[in-house]
Amino acid sequence: MSQFDAADPRKRYRSGQPDQSQDHPGDSARMRPEPDHGEETYRGCGRLTGRKAVITGGDSGIGRAVAIAYAREGADVLISFLPEEAVEAKRTEAYVQEAGRTAVLVPGDIRDEEHCHQIIETAVGELGGLDILVNNAAYQQAQPDGLAGITTEQLDRVYRTNVYAMFWLCQAALPHLTAGATIINTTSVEAYDPAPPLLDYASTKAAILNFTRGLSQQLAPQGIRVNAVAPGPIWTPLIPATMPADHIGEFGTDTPLGRAGQPAELAPAYVFLASGESSYITGERIGITGGRILA
């Protein structure tokens, strides 16, 4: 089955996962079941031929699915990831290379402003330019005690990863983007319907949505589009690595479709927003939530 095949959306993937836990940042190969990133299912059509893309958090989860899809659509890809995610990044690199495209791996922590600048300069130097920036990397840590349980250290990590890095990467990318380029930010259903244990994370996702809308207005006169994707509950390594193990079994089952989404189900939206098919869309977000309504 490819992304083009129709199927009952309730039954395309299983509902509920076995309880499990991992240390952050998690490893997709140790997840049960393993996430579907489109390794066997995504079929490209040349929609991004010759484009150059940066994907933060491109080693696993949504980022890996986007990297696979972009490569199969004809794009070269730089993958940004934490050093401890190197094994995951090498797996993604292999899929990009199998598609006949260039993969550039850049380990490091995007909480560092200088590293964000290095990502962009490496992309321009080694890919020969930059057309697509996908700000996807994120950090969360569920806090059952709510606000009282959020330390300054956690708050700083969440905001620097999810918000500061997005600002820095966009600032560094702007001098290299020309008309037709696109920026795609990953927000979340949490921006609209925040879960109490994810108060800090949810607030960053709301900031990302507002940033997307504001930046889109600034860059539209230059022919550069800025949009966002708002996932609902998606089965990625971040889930067993940051959520209580005894909550994993019910993850995503409260959606109208009755299950969590898979990274492969998000990739087509990122392709669409990066391609010329969305040429009259900027300042918007696509919700991929299993039926949860975004206000």
C-alpha cells in the first residue's frame, strides 16, 4: 500500500500500543511496533526535483518520514540531529541515498545559536543552496504535577529547542532563500487543545503557530512562503521517551479515528507545502490529528 491507496482510516494502523519506556531521545528500532516512516510505502512523483532541504530532527519520527518523502520526490536533504541520535540518523541517510539523492548529516544541539547557523551554512555549502527549511525538532517532557513540576531547566530546554532554534534557523536561512522557497514549521494540536501535563510544550507550539503566521506576512512580498503542520498524537520515539509507560497503551485512542497516527501519514503534507502545488498558500496550517478539531 502506498500513500495514494484508499483504506479504512480507522484500520490502516493498529489502535493502542504495548506499554513501554525508553530513555530520551528514544530509538525507533526499539519501539513496539516500530513506527512507519514510509520506508516501504511512500512513492515519489518528482514533485521536488532539484530542491535542497534542511530538516531538523530528521533522524527519526516525523523528520525521517519527511526526509524519505523529500528524497523520493527528488530533493537533496540535510538532516540535523542530536549526537546521541547518530544511529537513527544513519538509517535515515541510507533511505535518502537509496532514493539516489544526497544526504548531509549534521549532529549537534539546536539550543545553541551558533550551531543553528552552522546547519544553514553547511546546507548551502554542501547541497549548493537552500530551498526548503523544515523546523521539526522538538522536545517535551510530561509533568503529571502540572505547572508545579516544571523546572526552570526543563522550561529552558523546551523553549530553546522548540522556539529559539526556529528563530535562529530562519534568521540564518533568510539571506539564502529566494522567491519560491518555503519554510515549514511543525506546530501541534497542543497549540489549540493543551494537555495539562504538557503545559510548557503546548505553549511553545502555540508560539510556533503565531510565528508562522507573522513571518508569512513579512516574507510574502519576497515570494517566500511560510506554513505549518499541526500533528495530533503521532507514534514517534518521543512518546515512549517522555511519557509515563503506563499511558502508552491508550496513546491516540481518544481521537475520533481511534488510534495514533504514523509518521508516514504526515509526510505528504510536508511535500505538498514544499511543492509548487501549494503556491497560493502561506500563513496556513494543516492539521493531521485523527479527527481532533483545531479551532
